[in-house]
Amino acid sequence: GATWRQRADADLYDAKRRRRGLVPASLDTPEAEELLRAITDGELVVRYQPVVELRTGRLAGVEALVRWQHPERGLLAPDTFLPLAEATGVVDLLGARVLRAACHEVKAWQDRTGCRASVAVNVSGAELASAAYPARVLRALDDSGLAPSDLVLEVTETAFMDVPTMDASLSTLRRSGVRIAVDDFGTGWSTLSRLDQLPVDVLKLDKSFVDRVVPGAGCTPVVDAVLALARALDLEVVAEGVESAHQVTALRDAGCDTAQGYHLQRPVRLEEVDVSRAVHAAA
Ligand code: C2E
Ligand code: MG
Ligand code: MG
Ligand code: MG
């Protein structure tokens, strides 16, 4: 499968080609046609991974992660089809479907359970490059009834640096109450020099940093430094890819707000999300 770096490179490549006015990769291959058909036929489904507040163990939110429920090949992970979606420009349509599904499903789930967890949706550079993007998000919120403050948009560092019009779009959405997260923080084209000016609320500490938090010590100097940076800039931190109890303890003791990872819960259907320890809306 594609690594984050391959995905980032694909994003960058695509955005650069668009800027030069080159046409996107052909939709005229059987694979691309099948993907487009799958999206329009509703074969994409969304799984949700809990984001847990480390001090209290409460559910803070969920991240929406797309899957392709393929009729023959089963449930496919995004690394098997996102690169093609990006190269063909179909990712725009894919993103719109996931956004709408996530807003509607999470709102219905909130109403069923009384739980006010937020939902984070991954956004591609291609979607953000479109001037219509903020309106699309506001319409999805409006149609679903989800509160803007219950939506987080996750943007990778690379997309941040590569789409010049993005700050304006994200600022517009942020004024409506939507929160913005920098995904895979620390791995991309560094946003560090602009971090204090970017319209962001959350840093998602990439799994590669969390992987290096091993028993025998606290957090690593880099993790400690990112946590200090986030505190100084008043940003929330979500640690990604937490796979051990040790990592939970070390991150919590270092002052990390929230985390997600297989040790806490894998991406699941909303009905399978453990809301028992979640914050319940006052009756
Ligand atoms: P991401 O946004 O960084 O999402 C986190 C990925 O790490 C997810 O992979 C999740 O299942 C996985 N993960 C979570 N905890 C652990 C752990 O403890 N160990 C390990 N090994 N992995 C963990 P997934 O679902 O395969 O998604 C991969 C990437 O695909 C995402 O990375 C995101 O960049 C992209 N993606 C997913 N859904 C969408 C979408 O709807 N739109 C767009 N544009 N991109 C999406
Ligand atoms: Mg993400
Ligand atoms: Mg991430
Ligand atoms: Mg990541």
C-alpha cells in the first residue's frame, strides 16, 4: 500500500499539474471507471475511530475513515483506492460523499445516544482547492443538523503548504465554528514557520512519533517539544496510532489531551463505538 509519503507526493504532484492547467489523469481506464461507479453506486462506507480524552478516558470524538465495500474483494482500505481517486480527480466526489455521510450518520447517532462527540473528516488538497468547498461544508452541516462545533476538518501539512487559497476557505469555515486539524503533523512539508498564523485548532501528532514512545522512558524529546509548542499556541493535540497502554500513560503524563489508536479502539461502525464513558448532554 501507499505510505503517507507516497500519498503526500501524489497530492503535491496533482496540485502542481492543476496549477499548470494540465488535465487530470484519464478516467478512461477500467479501474478508474469502476471506482467512479462504486462512488456513485454507494459502495463507499465510513468507519469511525474513537478519539479518547486521556485524562478522563471519555470519548472526545470519532474520525471518519472511508472504506470501499467491494462486491468481490471485500472491505478495502483507502490506500488501495485513494491514490487513483486523487490522480483522476474523483477524490473530490469521494470527499463530498464521505462528508455528507459522516455529518448525517453522526448527527443521528448523537440523537440516539445523547452523546456529543465530534466527528473529524479527512479533506484532500483537491477539495480545498475548490472555491465552492466552504459552501459545500456549510450545506452538509445545514442538511444534517450537525452543530458546526461538532465537525473537525483534517488537512495534511502538505496540503496546507500547497493550496494557496486554502487559508481563506478554512478561515471562513472556522468563523462558522468548524474546527481545523493539521493531520500527520510533523511528517509533511513543515508548517512550523507559519503555524502561528494558520487557521488551525488541533495538531494530530503522527503515528511515527508515537511509535517511538516505548517503555523505559517517558515521551521522546520530539513529542515533548510538540506538546510544548501546542500549549504555547493554544492548540489541542491528538496522538495518532496509540498501540500500547504504555503509550497512553506516557502521553497523558506528558500533557497530551487526546489520542486514538488500535489500543483504544479500531475504526468501527458507529453502533460499535463505546459511548458508555462519553460526555452525556444534560437531560
Ligand atoms: P489518517 O487520516 O492519518 O488516519 C489514520 C489512519 O491510521 C487510519 O488508516 C487508521 O485506521 C490508522 N490507525 C489508527 N490507529 C492505528 C494504530 O494504532 N495502528 C495502526 N497501524 N494504524 C492505525 P486508514 O483508515 O487506512 O486511512 C489511511 C489514510 O487514508 C488516512 O490517514 C487519511 O489520510 C486517508 N483517508 C481516510 N479516509 C479518507 C477520506 O474520507 N478522505 C480523504 N481525502 N482521505 C481519507
Ligand atoms: Mg486523519
Ligand atoms: Mg492522521
Ligand atoms: Mg497518520
